Amino acid sequence: MNAPHLPEVAQRAVAAFLNRDGRLFVDGAWTAAHEGGLLTTEDPATGQPLTRFARGTAADIDRAVGAARRALDEGPWPGTPPRERARLLRRLADLVTRDAEMLALLESRDNGKPYGVARAFDINLAIEGLHYNAGWATKITGETLPDSLPGEWHTYTLREPVGVAGLIVPWNVPFTMAVAKLAPAIAAGCTVVLKPAEQTPLTTIRLVELCEEAGFPPGVVNLVTGLGSEAGAALVAHPGVDKVSFTGSTATGRAILTAAAGNFKRVSLELGGKSPTLILPDADLAQAIPAAAMGIFANTGQVCAAGSRLFAHEAVFDKVVEGVARIAEGLRLGPGTAPDSDLGPVISQTQLDRVLGYVESGSRAGARLVTGGHKAREQGYFVAPTVFVDTSPDMAIMREEIFGPVLCASRFGDDADVAQLARAANSTEYGLSASIWTRDLSRAHRLARRIRSGTVKVNAGPALDAALPFGGMKNSGWGRENGKEGVLAFTELKTVAMKLA
Ligand code: NAP
Ligand code: MG
């Protein structure tokens, strides 16, 4: 690849990286998989192989968990001062900053997203997350407690690391999510085993190389690439793992819960969504329309919090749908490494088939296509951004997560009060995120209270910030990532009660 618009140093670094087979990182050393297997990751813009990486299996997970256990139970890690953990995270932030362009290009090649998006969004969010969580390492505290026990006591809580954490990430925002789990885990004093998605392992491999360069002690950060059904399943079932932090599908989340039951692992689950965008008649449409469009089309719809259901008041419905459709038709689809691509492909043939299958099911159920609904471009897994109207709540396209650039629009009238709007917003099994567009702040606040989702945004596009807790209600998951809660999710609370007299 030689693209004059992309930084040359990054192109050379990516070419060198792709030229070698990926390895596992266990106990501070890079090794081949125990069974010697390799998997191939492909460029979703072409469907062609990109490079090979190690197919870790249960034996590798066992070694990695063993290394993480030793580092936690016997190694110097538990005695490492919080200040040093903070320093390691900041050093890692500096290395990610140094390599930001290489990482963005590598992400773009492996995942398909536009290079500029990866650079400005994915990599920057990761850097912010590292700095933010570095700050927490020295600020995780217990409390002294006002007990009423007979006599004189000193009672307090300790916040201890939860232990060995298995971190499993998906393919839609691979680097950012790996960091979003690694950084709070390290801040809390855990040791980790990372398992990236089989479609996008590359930037996580590079992240672990940077951890090594930053000077993380052996065994603190381990990496096992491989298949979810092999490496992933072995990790969540392993008795040496104390906590699993997972982002991905609701179905896999459910399987993980069952597997984690063996030793009552703590589990954080960041699952799917079917998030609503509500546009009220008094909304500022100049802002609401582009936000509604990019709320579903950004990252080619492969976003857990994507605003995949649109509810607009009948007075503005036609204007909103027309505006969103115009934006959809103006988005340029192409490889992430091309200078003029706004949207990349979906991740795989499986996802392409899945998205087009949903489109077909929507049409069959009586929804009307306003735009899109078909494969775009000859090569690669491109889907034209799609807008459906005439949808009804019982349709699969209105209930299930499509995870592609497909918007389902519905209208409501003056008769819809706050309770009815909230009911429409809440009418799926999910509860991850919601957007409300209105100038009526009282209505916005009342809706925000009634909508069952982990995040509610008012008059705003994406609001991703390492300080803001993010996660789902209902089938969208358990627990929160980011913010103080995200760090505390990697801790265990211990009560100490000492009788003084
Ligand atoms: P997935 O199965 O949930 O994969 C997510 C991660 O879990 C990957 O690292 C995967 O490894 C791993 N995994 C799979 N099975 C596992 C198991 N039994 N035990 C432990 N780990 C396991 O998601 P997918 O199959 O790639 O995508 C399917 C659908 O999930 C999408 O269409 C979308 O609806 C949804 N999804 C949601 C999100 C989100 O952010 N909420 C992200 C991705 C996908 P492998 O990659 O090797 O399978
Ligand atoms: Mg790939």
C-alpha cells in the first residue's frame, strides 16, 4: 500500500507489522500458540487476507491465567505503589500518542473504518481513557464507618483489586474498547488476560507491545488471540479468573453468565442496543437531523449505542426523514484508507448477510425503504445507508439489533404524551442509550426520567467521555464502564472490624 495522503512513517510501520505473524503474550514473552495454529484476519474493504495471528486455545488460556495469577498472588504487582501503576498508564498513554497514526492506520486496515475517524475518534478516546484512569490509581479508597457495635471499634472498608480479569472485546471499536477495559483494571491493581475479536486482533496486539515497552511487569498484561468459541470460552470458564469484563452481543453475554457461574466470577457486560432518537416538534432540526443521521450511520452502524430507531413528531417527520435520507445518499462509501471515504464496510460477509437479511425482513413485514437497502460497491462488505419508514413496533427490524447502517423511522402525533413517548422508547428488550431533541426542557427532563436506558442525551450527538459512566439497563448488560464506577467494577470491597476495647 502506498497512499500519499497517509503518513508515510505509519504506512511503513503498518507494513512491517503485517509482515509478521501475530503471537501470544504470556508472562512477559511472545510465543506461538500451544497447538501452533494460525488464523487469518482480512481487510473488509476487499475481503482479502491481511495477515495471520495466533489461534490460542484452552492450553494457552491456562498458561496466561496462570501467569496473571502468579503476578497477582506472588509477584511484585500487589506491592507496586498506586503511583507506579498511574505512571505505567501515563507512559502507555504517551506511547499510544507517539504511535497514534500507526494505530489508526492499522485499525483502519483491520476494521475498515476511515483512517481519519480512527485517528480522531478511536485513538484519541483511548489516550483520554488512559490519562483519566491513570488518575484513579491513586484515588481508590475505602471508608471509615460509623458502626453501632457494643464497645469501642475501628471499622472500615478496603477497596482491593478484584483479581485476575479476563477482558473480551468486540470488533467494532477494537482498540478503544481494549483500552477502556485495560486501563481501569490496571488502575485498580488487577492483572489481566486480553482476548480481542477474531476479526480485529491487530491493534490489541500492538497495544500489548506498547504495554511491554512501557514496562508493565511480566504476567500483569497477557494476550491470547483466537476464537471466541475456543480461547474466549476457556477464559470465561477458567477457575483462576475472578472477573470477566465483556463487550459484545447479548447472546454471547448470556453464554458468559452461565460459564462464569462455576466460581461466581464477577461479570460486567456491555451488550447490544436498539437505541431511540426522539425528535419533538419544537426541536432544532438543523442540529437534530445530522445528529440522527450520524447517530445511526457512523461506524457503518456498528455501534452498540447506535440510534437505530427514530421517533419524530408528525409535524416534522417528513422533513426529518428527507434530511436523514439526503445525508445517507451523500455519504461516500469506500475503503478506510481512501482519502474521501466517509463510511467503511461492515466487518465481514456474515455481517453483510445479516444486515441485508434484516432489510429483506423489514420489506417483507411491510416497512417502506426510503433509501439504501442494498449492497454497495463490487468488492468488500459495503452496505448503502438505509432508511425505513412505515415501521411498527412488532417488526424484527424495530426490536432486534441489526448492527448495520439501518434506521427505522416512526411518527407520533400530538396525542403522544410523555408517558406514551417513553413507552415507545422503552418498547424493546434493550436499554443502552437514548437521544431526545426538544427545546422544552421540562419535557426533556420528564422523558429522561422515564426512559429505561443507561444514557440519555438531550440535544446532543455522541457524548463519549472517559468520565461518564456508560452501560445498559435490561438486556443491554450489567454494570458500567468509564467514570468512577468503571474503576470500582475492578475492585472488591472488604470490611475490616477491629474491636479496640
Ligand atoms: P460476539 O460473539 O458477542 O463477540 C464479541 C467477543 O466475544 C469476541 O471477542 C468473540 O470472539 C468473543 N466470544 C464469542 N463467543 C464467546 C464465548 N462463548 N465465550 C467468550 N467469548 C466469546 O459478537 P459477534 O458474533 O462478533 O457479533 C454478532 C453480533 O453481536 C453483531 O451482529 C451485533 O449485533 C453484536 N455486537 C455487539 C457489539 C456491541 O458493542 N454491543 C459488538 C460486537 C457485536 P470471536 O470474535 O472470536 O468470536
Ligand atoms: Mg480484519
